Amino acid sequence: MSEIKIEEMSFEDAMRELEAIVTQLDSGNVELEKSIALYERGAALKTHCEAKLKAAEEKVAAITLDSDGAPKGTQAFEAE
Amino acid sequence: MGTLLFDHPGFDGHVTPPGHPERVDRLVAVREALSAPEFTGLIRREAPECTDVDLTRAHPQAYVDRLAAALPVEGWVSLDADTHLAPGSLEAARRAVGGNLAAVDAVMAGEAANAFVACRPPGHHAERGTAMGFCLFGSVSIAAKHALAVHGMARVAVVDFDVHHGNGTQDLLWDEPGTLFISSHQMPLYPGSGAPHETGAHDNVMNVPLAPMTGGAEMRRAYSDEILPALDDFAPELVLISAGFDAHLEDPLANLNWTAADFAWVTAAICDVAEAHAGGRVVSTLEGGYDLAALGASVAAHVGVLMERGA
């Protein structure tokens, strides 16, 4: 099991480990006793990825457009 | 007619390495639960050892011989990371099969309405030539094949509500047209098989995966909407249950949230179908369940329903 803390992982790294876990669980090459720990790490990675995606979506949604429809910044940026 | 309980001290000879979840104490907890006053009416019998003829209904003789040759004089021999042989393991596994066969024979002879086999090691992960997931021989599959071959039955159902997919039973019954194997299990989880598209060589396998963190409501819906209608359509002459209790919310090896009341519900629902088609004939065998208190309470709920229905 990886020692890297999930909350410190980038989206790409978390997705990569999640895909590896799903492949491992699907392959049947996991010990019965360890299967649950692997599933639980997978579930935590999925939650982390979803949170990262949500944050990115919120950033995109916050992009404000000028009168020509061109992006002129984000609400968060303007508020600062 | 009553409910039979099969057990034997030989099951305790299957000693697993320290810290292993499938341990002697599991059956100690089951015996403790079934020693309560409400279970005095159980007809208690000792589980006999089965023969090689019985085992080879499901496994090649070479596999049986390989396990016998591997048996240690002391300590353990590991067959995989989960599955270990102690000096007493093969006697225990032969009694697990033998208990199931004796239970089928007794129920078929009308000596009891139904039976519970309190045995170790479990069996539903053992494939034709592979011991895995704590399992050595496919006890419930051998019982199903025995019912077809010895008792001349035409339709035998196996319902497996252990939280892990019964990949061994699926392997052993895949090409057995007289059987219907239905498994509900958490997915994803060990052993990774058990998707709905795995349906057997004769459309005789049904897999119903349950999502992690779901509980009794989702289980009851799955049984009511899918599993029980399929079981009813099959019209079994005998119903075998692979009774694992590791879908319990306290179980350390899975993430389903069933309670003892859910195990009672599913037992009663399976008994309803057995009463409609099979004269109430049900033989249930212990598979998983690794939280000792939850296991004891859930077995008590399960056997309690069998006794009510078998009275």
C-alpha cells in the first residue's frame, strides 16, 4: 500500500492509483484479507478526485466574460 | 419435523496462523450462540468425514491428492496468502463436506425439515483445482452434485448471501444444468468476479452485486425484485444456502451494513420459496463472518428462522 497521503496527491496521481486499484480488484489477484483495505483506499482516492474536480468546476464557473463573450477573469480574482 | 445442527470437534483442528480472521474462535462463537435455551430443540449430530468419491464429484483426484501430500505434520503450509493447511485442516474440510452431505441425506429422508451445518473451513471460494480465500473444498457444490447424482433430483438451487462472491461455487456449478446458483455480494471486493454478465453455461448462474455501504433496504430490494422471483421460477426441489454472515455492518472484511434482522429476513424469504416448491427442504452451511459477536447473533437469527419453519 502506498505511503503517500491522499490529501497531498495531485488529481493525476490520485486517478492513476485509483485505476491501478480498480484493475487489481477486478483481476482477483488480491488477498481476501487485504481486499477491504484496498477497496477503502480506492474509495478515499475517489472522494479526493471528486473534490479536486468539483474545485476545478467551481473555478471554471467563476470565469466571468466581458461584453464580447471573451473571458476577462474570475470572480475570485476580482474580489481580491 | 425439526431442524438439524451438524458440528464436530474436528473442525477445531483447522487452526489458522495467529491473527487470521478465519479462526477457531468463529465456531466457538457460533456454538455459544446456539447453546441458548431457545435452541435446545435442535437435533444435534456429528458431521462425518466424506470420501474421495464425494470430493471427486467436484475436484480432480489429483487436487485431492495434492492437498493430502501438502499437509504439514506441524505448523502450517500456505496454499496462497489467505489459505493455510494445518495438520488437522483436511479432516476438518472433509467433515465440512461430509456434514453437508449428511444434512442433505437426512432432509431428503424426512428426518428433519431443514438443517444448518456449523463448519470450518468455508468452501465457496474453492475452485475445481484451486484452494483460495480460506477454502479447500467446494462443500455446497458437492452437496448440490450429490443431491442430483444420489437422490435423483432435477433442480437444486444454491443461494449464497456471503458478502464475497462465491467464485468457487460458480466454477463448480457453471456447467451443471440441474442447478441454479445465485450469489449476492459486495462489489468491488474479493475475489473480483461475480458481475451480472457471468450467467453460467446453461443460464444457471445469477450474480447480483451490491454497492459498498448499502444495507438491509437495498438487500431486501435486490432479493424481492431479482433473486426471489428467479428462485421461484426455477422451482427448486432442494435449496442449499451458502450462509456467510460477513455482510453484517460490524464485519471487518467488508462494507455492507446488514443486521441480524436482515439475515432473519433473507432466511425467511428463501424458506418461503423452499416451502412453495421443495417441501421446505433447506440445507444451510456456514461460510464467512469474521466479527465474533455479529457472527453469533446472525447465526442465531438465521437458525431461529430455520427452526420456526421446520417445526
